[in-house]
Amino acid sequence: MKTKPWVPAVYLGPAVLVMALACLYPVLSAVQLGFFNWSMGTPWSNAQWVGLETFQRVLHEPSVWRSLKTTLLFAAIVVSIEMALGIALALALEGQVRGMAFFRTLFILPMMIAPIAVGLTWRYLFDTQFGLLNALLGALGLEPVAWLAQESSAFIAIIVADIWQWTPFVFIMMIAALANVDRSVLEAARVDGANWWQITFLVKLPMVMHIIAITLLMRLIDAFRVLEVIYILTFGGPGEATEILSLYIYKTAFVGQQLGAAAAISVLLLVVVFGLSWAALRLSNPFREKH
Amino acid sequence: MQRRHFLHSTGSAAALSVFGTGLPVASSHAQDRFAKYKGQTLVISVPSHPHYDAMMKLLPEFTKQTGIKVEADRLQILRMKDKQLLEMAKPGGDYDLVSYVVMWKGEYVKKNLIRELEPFLKNTALADPGFDMTDIVPGYLENLGLVGGPKGYLPGPGAKLYGLPYGAETSILAYRKDIFDKLNLQAPATYEDMVKLLPILKDKAGMGALTSRGQAGHQCTHAWLLHLNPMGGKVFDAQWKPVFNNATGVKALEFFQQVVVTGPAGIPAFGQGEMMTAFLQGQAAMYLDSTVIFGPVRDAAKSKVDGKVSYALHPKGVRYASQSGGLGLAIPRNAKNPDAAFLLMQWLLSKSQDVAVSKLGGAPTLLSTLSNADMVRQYPEYITLREQLKYLDLDWRPIIAEWDEINVQALGVAISEAITGKKAAQEALDGTVPKVTQIMQRGGYLKA
């Protein structure tokens, strides 16, 4: 019997409606807030309509663009390294090696730790006076380094902390993907004389490209939203060296009490992330190819 | 103050005091005062801070004496504000009493979020006749409690009381007496002395000279303000025009740069905690910051320098001017139990509890505690503190709503760039004038 065209709409409609509201409402609220001058702790009825003034102001703010540049650089570095490391670790640990369960558990532990704790842990590790890194340098007879007090080393510090925490996410996604690769295809490649490199780069990874694309997309979005670790580690400093856009938005909203401006910058961030996500999906779009 | 008038005009109370029977009667009145609120649960918003760590230990006694229970919501000090604003903006909030940083007082009043205290103090059913407002350090009371006076935050015509100081502080110089004695050095009395002393200590003490905050944002601005005010500088002139980039502002920042060079390694990343730890763990010979250091110096779990530290006045530049800041207590407009909250506030600031909190590592708020012979014997630093309080600068920083943004996102970036060597002092301060001007224009202080 042929299904009537309205039946899928009835089954899927409520879920689609709830998802649309849950996803769209905060976005539309942020856009709306950008058109108003409103301060937290006052009734919404006191909010003043300012039109596009706030959007124009933040777009002419040099520190917003500096922060966006820092964010793009941070995201590009951490996501590239996390993808490479995560895939490499998954390839290394996909087989039936002794003690594999232990290593798999060990590698995903950082991801389970609350970001605030990660920030504090790394802050103590990088501490100039009492940090482990400087203790190791001291043991080697080297002078202590003020890791978080210099622009370049502070930027490296936030990159290291992010890679440490989020490489396990890539690892866990890839290990699941690799487990589902059809063994008969790999066997056929082996029978055809392919070596390990050829099997890995010409057979295995292309077969899990959808998962790689989705993982890349998720990490990219997350890299733009990271806040707590950098808040604790450097608070955006020294100067503005580690002030990524989400921290800038936080400071604008909750320190400067400029909620309209924070919303306007959030819209800018949304546009950037949307553009990058679109580019990542161009790489391999599982949604499109399923049809 | 109202309570004093009440007491003076009440002959019976005076007579009872003379005959020494005031205490039992006051105690029975106290029972009446608290009886109505027995069984209520107060929810208070307080920070993780040495003074409030000490206060937490007093709360079981308050409950025992009054039958009023207290639940504390403790947060990192700078993150309290978001939650307090959200709670206090609701029709019925969860908080009955909030601890606030001095910077927030004007904003809370402007947004009609906290209550004026005069009605509570005038309410004879609530106010304790023994509660003596004149015993509160006047500078603390004016700085933390008054809103609506000159400039919006100074004492004078129009000022009303909205909060009481609790965890208030000023700045003081702490130094390693053992090191100074060994090197035959005197504690610096002036900034000129400090300038000479920094390289000597760096070379000869085997540790950093002066510890300091330095992290980008609020922390490094705070450190610069500590030097700016004694040197005679201000952030704005009388018409709210930025003047922080004048010769005095630059001199204060250049001094700060010297502190970084001669201090313990890593100052540009130091928050208040790291700054204090460097001194407490013997990594710096001097500390010039909040009086909150008194308690931790004596805390064996945190300090390696107990018994080796002496205190001196915040050095003089062209004048003496020490920090005015810290925390106060206020009752939210939407508190469910405002009367019981006032009773707690009043109890915490009673003479006996101020002594108790000070003994537990908190900061004294009352003049009587600072001159209590037993306490002074135990805490000789109170002698220096009493002297320092004469130089409390109530206009140490502008307490206006726009300050947080200027503090963190303008000056806090420029000063950080100067102390990390990215920019010269003059260049860094000049570079942030347009942003500060724009913020002040937006706030209506300056014409666009």
C-alpha cells in the first residue's frame, strides 16, 4: 500500500517543530538582543531600540577583528593537530593489541574532565613559580619560563591544553569508524598487493571520510566556543594575545554589561562558524550522499 | 547612628547600663528580636575569599543563638555578579543577603536591586541597641555603603546607606623583616625609596623584590592604580575626561614595569592568588596590596613566612593614598526574608563577632577591634592598619557602572601590553584613550 504524503509529516512534524524551536529561538533571541540596548538586572520593558547601531559599532571595533583573527588561528592550529593526532592514535590502537582497553580508557580520560578543572590543572602546570614544567626545566639546570606571562608562550599554552583535552574526542570517533570498515575490502586490497600505507590512505581513510568530516565539523564548532579553559589559564592575556571571540563576548556581556554588543558579536561568530561548517561539509557531506 | 540616638534618649536603657544590668535585659530583648524569625532559612550569596572563609565558621553560632538557619551560595568573587543580577532581577529572588564588591554598589542601586538600610536601622524591633554604627571604620562605611552622593559614590549631599562593609580592605606594605635586617635595609617610606630598593632586593635577597598582580584585565589595572594614586594621578579629571595618560599615569606604569622586571618571575600572569602565594612562599621580599594578607601570613598551611613579616604604610608618593575597596553586605529588594537578613548582617558586625571573625583570619571592620588591647597584642599589624586607614582614598578609582568595561577591556589590555614589553608605557596608555572616551560618551559622561 502506498504511504500517503502527509503521513511522514505527522510522524516527523512534532520532533521537527521542537528541534526548530530549540535551535532557532536562542539564535533569534541573540539577533533580537543586538537591536536593543538592555542591561542585565533591569526589566526587558526598559530595553531601548537602537536598530543597527550596535552592529555597526562592533564591526568598527578593532579589538573584535583582532579577536576573530586570534580565534581563527587558534581553531586552525588546534583542529588540525587534534585531527592528525586523533586519527593516528586510532589507527595505532584499532587492532587487537595487548592492553588495548587500558589505553583506550586512558586516552579518553581528558575529555571527561570538566573544563574548569582542565584550566586549573594546566594553570598549575604552567605556573612560573611552582609549576611542573618549570620544575622539570630546573632539574635540567635551565631557567624558569614565564609561560603564561609572554604572548607567544601563552598562546602555545592554550593550544596545548585544548589539544590535550579534545584529541580524545577525535580518537573515540575514529576508533568507532574504523571498527566498522568492511574487513573484506581491506582483505581484497591486501590480496591485490597493497602495502600498509596504501591500505590506510587509499582504502581505510576514504571509507571513513564521512565520519572524518563530521568530526572535523564538530571540533571546528567547539574550537570557536571554547571559553572556560582560556578564562582560567590567561583571561585573554597577556594584552589580547589569547582573547578568542567567545571570551571577548563573555567579557562584553558580563564584565562590560553590553549585552546588545555581545549579541551582535555572537551573530558575527555564528556567520563565521556557519561558513566554515559549510566548507567542511563540502569536503564530504554524508547527508547529501545518503540520498 | 540612629540606634545611638535612640539609646541616648531612652533613660531606662542608660540607667540599666550604669547599674550594670544592661546585658541580661539586652539579651532578653535579643531573644525577642530573633524569636519571630526562628526557623527561617536565609540564603546568602558570598564569595570564596579569606574573610568569608572565616565568616562561614561563625554561622553555626548564629543559628544556635537565633534559630535562624543560613545557607551559603559560594562563588568565585568575580562570577558572583552575574548570578546576583539574575537572582535580584526576578520577582522573588533566592537571595536574602548578598556580598558585593564595592564597584557594584552604584549599579545595584541604579537598577533598584538592593534596599536602603535606614528603615532597618530605625526599626526598633530589629535594631540592636548595642549596634554602634560609629564603631565601623568610617572610610569603609562610606566607601562600601554610600550611594548617591558627589560623583554618585562619595560621601556628601544626597548619599544614602545601602550596605555595610564586611571584608573591606585597604592597601598596606608587607615586607620580610628577616631579609631587610640581614641586608641592613629600611622599609620604604616613599616611592623614591621603593625605586632604589627594587634592584637592590632583586640582586641581594635571592628572591623577587616586590610581588604584584599582573594578569590582563582587572588584575593589572588594580596593580597600576595602587601606584597611580599616591603618585598624585587619577583616571579622570573632574569633568570625567580621561587623564590617565598624563605624565603621572606614565610614571606609575613605568614603575610597574620596573616591579615586573625586579619581581618574582611571571608577574604578567599573576592574579591575586598567585601574587599572594609568591610572597607567602618566600618568592618575594615585599608585598604591596590588600590587607587581606594578614590572615594568610599566619596560616601555616599557606605560609612559609609567618613570624618573618613586618608591615609599614603604603609608601608615599606626592601624598599618601591607599586602596579603598573590598566587600560589603546588602539586602536585595526581592529578598524573601529581609528582616532576618538584617539581623544576620547586624550580628556579624557586632563587636564580639568582629573580634571572632578577625581571630579566624578575617578582616576587622570595627574601630573597637583594631584598638582592642588583646587583639593588638595578638595582631600588632593593627597598629599600622589604624594609621593606614587615615589615608584611605575614597576616590581611588571611579565607582561608576562603566568602570568594569574600562578596567578589563581598555586599561586592562593596555597595561598588560606595557608590562609584557609589547608597548612603551606612554604608547600603551595613549592608545587606549579613544576607547575609554568612547565608553564614557556612551555612558553619557562626555559629549560625543
